[in-house]
Amino acid sequence: MNPLRTEPQRLQDIADRLAGYDPNALAVAQAQAFIAALVPTVQGVEQLALRSALGRVLAQPILSPLDVPSHDNSAMDGYALRGQDLRSDGPTELKIAGKGLAGLQFEGTVAPGECVRITTGAVMPAGLDTVVPQEFATVVNGVVRVEPGVVRPGDNRRLAGEDLAKGAVALPQGRLLTASDLGVAASLGRAELPVRRRLRVAFFSTGDELRSLGETLDTGCVYDSNRYTIWGMLQRLGFVDLIDMGVVRDNAAALTAAFEQASQCADAIITSGGVSVGEADHTKQVMAALGDVAFWRIAMRPGRPMAIGRLHGGTVLFGLPGNPVAVMVTFYAFVRGALLQMAGVQGLPPVLLKARCQTPLRKKPGRTEYQRGIVTRGSDGQWEVRITGAQGSGILSSMSAANGLVILPHESGSVNTGDWVDVWPFEGLI
């Protein structure tokens, strides 16, 4: 049994809570809601050094043990002064009383009419609250001259705790840790961070027509490309341990052995092929025999057939279609979000951009369509998108040519040239 947090729900119980649930014509949003209710979250936690925590999921909130910055300090190289000393009716002239450097603060007393030479990051001397940048000051014989209106009282001073106050949440639980997060943790003196353990995901392709790389292609056979795209999509997540189980032939005994082996070591299993309605192979039968599994026809293009469920040992199952583009689209539409949820990631919705469509697109309401697009800047600086060409679900080269997916919503109809559409950029995704 996998150590995942959840009391397993029967798929029928989840389905009963979805209004209008129809496994033969399921809207994308309904499928996503179903999966969100199904998948659990890993509970294992480990402590990692900062440089090993990049791309991992923070298991606990990190509170700031101190004010950041710890003292009021200068945001500029220049001269620190009292704001009340600034004149509005003419130039302000101030005598230089000393200097304060980052890491070596000015310890003296500053009288009215005096200022302190200061560098960026240096602690503000007692009683001073304003910094005039050095390029806006004139210095003659130890006297600084500042013209009226150059600065206002309080300008160019960073307040203690302005970035983070002591006790504030510096990094929230569920954060997918980035380079800037490591910097924040280091600024708090943290050498290690608590992160959730990696997800273990097994994957394999099914079909007698598939051949692994290096094998001879017989007539009617094809090389298995899906395992490589699935591997790549999983690898990009950063918090997954991958278990590649190769190609499994369309044989009940072989499929049963593969599922049982995967369920012993994986939190999730991803398969490609064998889930289409009416297919005569054994994949669907074996899935149904080994767990609580639903078979869907989703109102989308590409990627209509899909299986979702839980094997008897608790491992979550994602059965994807066999066509290469459909595998990628269903992974990004459903599986990626589910794995983020299983890993404990919070607050990471997909980033969409608006782009003008350069060509008309035919579409009927009643299904969500994902078309491969190429996004560029128009002459006016706005984003524009054109379709890569033929959109067949077997044309994998179109995914290589594209830099994003044009998402046409369930209720929408055809798109005219110049209409604005949503695009899911591939940058950082694929």
C-alpha cells in the first residue's frame, strides 16, 4: 500500500457528485474535477541541502526568524540626511560628518545640517531617514549641495522588515522551489529545507505493433515514441522518480504482471494505448480486473479516450490514448495537474497568454480543442499565433514545430482571423 494521504473513494462516489457526469461525453473541466477528487498527496518528508532542493516541493511553511533587512538601510550610493533638513526655497547644503559602508556602519552622531556619505545596503545612521543619490548631489570642500525637489523626506531608505518581518511566512507550504526561493532561504540562514519525497511514477506502452529502439521494424510496426515523450514530460516536473517498464505486449498475462509489478513500487502508473472504446485488446480488461477504473470518452480533440482509476494496492492509474499527440495533450490537460497535486504542490495554475489568431479556425461548440501553434510578436508588439498545419493526433512533428497549445474552450465556436485566443506556452513545460 502506498503511503499516500487519503481515504480511498470509490469512483462511482466521485461520479455521483459531478452534475451531468457522462463517461461517454465528459467535458474536460468535469474530468479535471473528477481527477482532483481522486488523487491523494504523498506524506513522506525529507530534509535536503539548499542546492538539492531546487524543483522539489516544500513540505512545511518557512517562517522568517528575523527582520529582512535587519535594519533600516540605504537603497542607493549617496548621502544620508534628515528629511526635515531639506529646503524647498533653495539649495540644501549639508556638511559631511563621515561615511557608512555596507557591513561597516557609521557610529557617530549627526548634527542638524550634516549628512553621511553612504553606500547601498549600509545601515542608516541614527536620526537619518533620507538618501540623496550621489548623481543628484554636488560636493565642494566637504559640503553636499542638493537642489530643491531632487528628493523627498524618506526617499531611498529601505525599512527594517520591509522584505520580510520576523515571524512572517517567507516560503509557503506546497511551494515548488525555484532559484529565488533558495536565495530567500539562504537569506534567512537556512542550510536545509523540508521537502516532500519524490513521486514514484511507472510508465509503459502497450501494443503488439510497437517496437523498441534498436529492434527491426516489421511490416505494419512502428517504433515506440510515447515512452520517450512521457519520460521527457515527467522529467521536466523535477520531483518524480521514473520507472520505465518498456513495451508490454497485448497479452493478458504480460499486462497483469506489469500492472502488479508497478503497483508494488509506484504511486502512479501511466500507460499509452489500449483504452479506446471498442478496442479488442486486453489492456482495458486487465485494468478493470485489477482495480476500480473508469473508461472515458472525453469531449476534447485530440485525446478522446482515457482511463482513470486506482489499482487495488492504491496506485493511481492514468490510461492515455495511443496516438502520440493525444498522449501529450492528455498528459498536460489531466496528468500533469494530478501529479502536482499528488506531490503536494499548491497555487501553481497553468500560465496562459492571449494572442491574436492569424488564421480562421473551424470548431463546433461542445468540446475543448487543443491546436498546436507558433506564437510570435506582431508588428504592434502584441502576441500572434498561427497553427502549425495539419492537426492530426498522429503528427508528432507538429508538437516539435509548435511553441504552445491554442486552447479553444468547450462552449466556443469557430475563430475568425484577428480573434484573441488563449495559448498555453511550452516554455518551462515541455
